[in-house]
Amino acid sequence: MLKPAQCRPTHSTNNIDTAAHTSTTDTIAMRDFDDSQGRRWQAALLEGSYGHVVLLFSPIEGGEVRQKLIDANYLVEAGTWLATLDEDALRALLIEATPWDPATSGSG
């Protein structure tokens, strides 16, 4: 079963970004970005069963949620990786993502 990564809001110039920070590392659990059509998305890390980490894409205005299983062993590792991505990389991952099925997400 998936569980959302703990996060707390941070303030940015657009007051939209939400991030989770630990006291010892710069990791984030969520990122907001615009796709190539200007649609706003949120990418959030979810910890699945058996050590899987899923990047879940949700359109801010509603619509189909998408998922991408990522190559990370731990949520902190995934958060550090997510913090390094620029918007072009997030857009590329969104294109690779598949429709989210909560019944099978994070299981393989």
C-alpha cells in the first residue's frame, strides 16, 4: 500500500511549491512544474511496498493521475534525486509515466 511522503509547505515566489526537508539533507517529496502545454502538475514521491518508490504526477486542475516507478532504494534517496531535477527532466518523466492504478502501484 502506498503512503504519502511527509511534507510541509515552503514558500517560493509563486507560493505553489511544496517541499519536505530533513534537518541533515536537502530532500524534497513534491515538486510543481508546467508541462509543454503550460498545464501545472505536481510530482510527489510515494513509498510503496517492497522498497519501491513511485513518482506520482497529479494535474493541479484535476484529471488523470500518472505514475513512474523510480530507481531508488529509499524515500530519502528519491527525495535527493527529485531535488536535482529541472523542469525539462520532470516533463520527460511525465511523458514516460503510465496511468496510476492504486491497486498495483509500487508492487513491481
